[in-house]
Amino acid sequence: MVQEYTVAQVKEQNKQDKVLVLINNDVYDVTSFLNEHPGGEEVLLEQAGKDATEAFEDVGHSSDAREKMKSFKVGTLVASERKPEQPKKSAVDWKETGESSDSSLKSWVIPIALGLVATLIYRLYFMS
Ligand code: HEM
């Protein structure tokens, strides 16, 4: 069975020479990884005992890093304290946002408008 932690327990365990971090509702023991972490131990120590999801996602960790982190997983957060999963930074979710459907409209209106202007200029200069 997967060990379940509360946020308070993650914080508490952390004092016992262990470095636990919370990432996407899972608990990772990165104690043995501190020296190996390509991003340095400082950043991990800074997040010790805390929810490091945002910091972790902000870096845009590679799929290799995500694969590696599985080996440090020691448990999950209790259901009552879980947060909705954050979308991965790498995922392309611009289709859902209103603002971007607007910009995709611009992406074809502008070339067509430029094409029309070019045609007009061409006709003015070369057809008269
Ligand atoms: C179990 C957790 C973690 C694992 C396995 C992990 C693994 C890695 C790996 C493999 C890299 C090399 C680049 C890549 O492959 O993306 C990396 C870079 C980095 N990581 Fe982590 N990481 C973890 C947690 C964190 C956390 C919580 C932070 C918080 C700030 C962090 C900050 C960074 C930074 C700043 C870099 C350097 C990026 C660069 O130089 O471009 N990592 N990490």
C-alpha cells in the first residue's frame, strides 16, 4: 500500500535528517539525491517540507527528470489535502483560452490583408 502523508507530516518528517518535498500531491524523499541534483541541493533544501510543485514545474523539468523522480517517491498526500493537478508547463493548452482563439484569428486575417494590399499596389504600379 502507498504510504499516505498529511502536509503537516511532510513538514514534521523533514526535521529528522530527511528532505521530503511535495510535488503534484506525491511525496518524494530527495535526501540521497541532494548531491546529484543537476539543479543543485540549495533549491531542494529551500523547498524541503513544502509543496514544491510550482517550483518544479517552473523549471520545466525534462521527461528524464520526471522518470527519475519516480524512484524517490515515498508516498502520496491524503485525499482530503490533495490539490487539483496542475497542468504541465510543456502541455500545449492554448486552444482552450479565449485570448488565443483571438490571436489565431489574427494569424490568418493579417496575411490575407497583406496579400490584398500587395495586390492593390501591384495593380496600381504595373497595370496602369
Ligand atoms: C524528485 C525531484 C526532482 C528531480 C528528480 C529533479 C531532477 C532534475 C534533473 C534530472 C535536472 C536536469 C535537467 C532536466 O533533466 O530537466 C534538474 C534540473 C533542475 N532542477 Fe530539479 N529535480 C527535482 C526537483 C526539483 C525541485 C523541487 C526544484 C525546485 C526549485 C528543482 C530545480 C531545478 C533547477 C533550478 C534545475 C536546473 C535547470 C537548469 O539548469 O536549466 N528540481 N532537476
